[in-house]
Amino acid sequence: MRQIVSEIFDPATRYEFEPATPSDIVRALQIDAKFEELELGLVDGTVAAVAERRGVSRVLTADRADFNVIRVGPRYQRALTLLPSTDGRPDPAGTALLGVTRLLQAHLPTRLRGCDG
């Protein structure tokens, strides 16, 4: 956790928190259905949907198992790059979408939080 926090605040990297829109929630449900065997749920599906909408390929997450498998885009062809990298180095290039699920859960309406597995 300390590594992630230090990377978030490292001036050599850029992270953004992007609130979900209603259309992101709809797309999250579609992504969840497409990858039904993973049981992604609303939160992980929404992180993927927001990344897809923003055209962001780098996502900060601790959930490597699910995010290594899912693909985004109209034909589900684009993989996401997961941060922090497994080699422990910060990612200096581009913008990473801050996909920490607890932050996202804090911004979802209470009635939707229970939908996440």
C-alpha cells in the first residue's frame, strides 16, 4: 500500500480520479456480462468502463487477477496496463486512471454498492 501511495504522489507520475457517469454504469454491466465467469461486479466493471471511455490504458489497481483478463473497447480487444508495475518502478509515461475500488465505491450511490458480488 505504501508503494502505491508514494507512486500516486510522485511528481514524475500522473494519476487522475474520474467519477463514473450513468453511461459508465450501463457499460460496466455489459463488461460484467461479457466476462461473467470472472464475477467482476459493478465496481471493477465501472473502472474498466471509465478507462474505456477515457481511452486510458493504464489503470492503478490491486486486483491483478481480474484486470489481467478483461479487455475493453467495442470489440473487447484492448488490454489494460496495470499499475503499479510488477517490477516496482513508477510509470512516468502518460496518465493512469486511479482505479482504486474503495475510492470508486465511496462515490457510488448506496443502492448500487450491494450489486458488487
